[in-house]
Amino acid sequence: MNLDDQRESDNVDDVRGSSGGGGFGGMVGGRGLSLGGVVIALILSWVLGVNPLTMLGLMQGGGQNSAPQPAPAVPGQQAAADPGVRFVKKILASTEDVWTAYFSQRGQQYQPPRLEVFRGQYPTGCGTGDAASGPFYCPADRKVYIDLSFYDVLSQRLGAPGEFAQAYVVAHEVGHHIQNLMGTSAKMDQARGRVSQTQYNALSVRLELQADCYAGVWAAHARQQIHLDQADIDSALNAASQIGDDTLQRKARGTVVPESFTHGTSAQRVRWFTQGMQSGDLSRCDTFGATDL
């Protein structure tokens, strides 16, 4: 993977500052939870039915009772020199180029999301964003949010290193933006409260797998642009596998509870990313119509 000749997106805001909350900021660099602590957090997340990344943040002390405070923007020169910020700018730019061309070929206009780089906690259109929840997309304000320290967690804690694994994370969240533009997110909101939690979890799995597939479609069209090789693809597939619901639950206590899945199994996440990458076609990402995920 080589981004040297890739432009940087203008749709990225760096709003990090010293006034942010706890989140993953205190976890990395050997100052947070030990591996044993991570396992305990995974077990508690399974028992309590919460996101394991959220539990990691709570155990670290970046609890969700902290008052969210908007962090001041990082000075322009400092942000411009930050390799992490430059990386997400280039990946977001690649998604803009791919999706603008893809939609234009079909007589449609693509409206790109903005991406906010924050630290700890930050107010969003969907409530308070917390680094302990990992990167996320907010349909209400059409923004992707990411605390860059998540990449350390992805590599060191979750066993998914590699630049393209990091790019996959951004592309997945942009996939949720595509779903928002196409009305899929609104249909999910309408289903909330009308179905049981187990049924909603099953719908959530299909939503997440579709975002994985959309990330694969982006990879198919960006492959030459950002100079992907097989090692890059393998790192993304490994990331998809490491964050599967079954893998996280098995690490927690050695068993899995399928009805509690919200993102899909490792095999499913790998399958749908691969489906998008091999087809390069959004129409091949109909997870909601699929009988076999």
C-alpha cells in the first residue's frame, strides 16, 4: 500500500485537545489494561451485553459519566504534520474519489461525509461520542468519528496490524454513510421498537455486513489508486476476522451466543468484504435479501 501520490481530503476536522475525556487515550503505550485486563473486560461485556470496547474504556477509568467537553481544534500546522491525520485524510479522499465516480456513472451525485478526529469524548449529532466505543458513523450529522488511538488498540490488543486494516475501518464507516444516503439507515431506525431485541440484533448484523461489503467495493475500485498488494488485502481480512462477534465472545469465555451478535461472525465479515472486493458492485451487497449470510 502506497499513499505517496494520493491527495488529502478537505473534509477532515481535527478537534483533538487536552480537554477530552478518557477513552482509549490512557490505554495505549503500556499505561492501561494488561492482556488479562482485556480478557476480563471481554468477559464482562459478554455478561452485561455491552460493546467490549466500551467495557475496556470503563475499566480504564474513562467512564461514561465524564462530562463531555468539546476539544479545541489542533493548530493547523500541528494537525497537518500529524501522520495519523494525514493518513485518514488520504483514505477519506480515496473513498471520495471512488464513490463520486461510482455514483456519477449511474447518474447520481455523491455527497461525501465529514470525518472528525477527536480524543476521548466529543459531542455529536447522535449524542456524546466516546473513544471507548471505537470509530463510528452518525447518520444525523453525516459524520465519521474516530479517535486515532483506536488504531493502537486494533493492532496491539485485537491482533489486527497493518495500514490497510486501518483503511478498512474508515471505509467501513463510510459504508454506513452510503447506507444513510440510500435510506437503509432510516429503515433500521423505523424497525427499532417494532421488533424484539434479538430480531433487531439480527438486522444490525445485516447492516454491518453490508457496510463491510461496501468497504470491499471501495477496495476493488481503489486497488490501483492506492497500490494495494495481497499482503494489504490479507491485513484487512484479518481485521474483519478479529472483530467478528464470535471471535470476541470466544475470547471472553470460550462460548458464543449467536442471538446477541450485532456485527456478524468472523467468517461472515470476511465473506462480505471479499464479496464486495471481488465484485466491485454495490448490488452484490444485498445482505438484507440474502438467505445465507
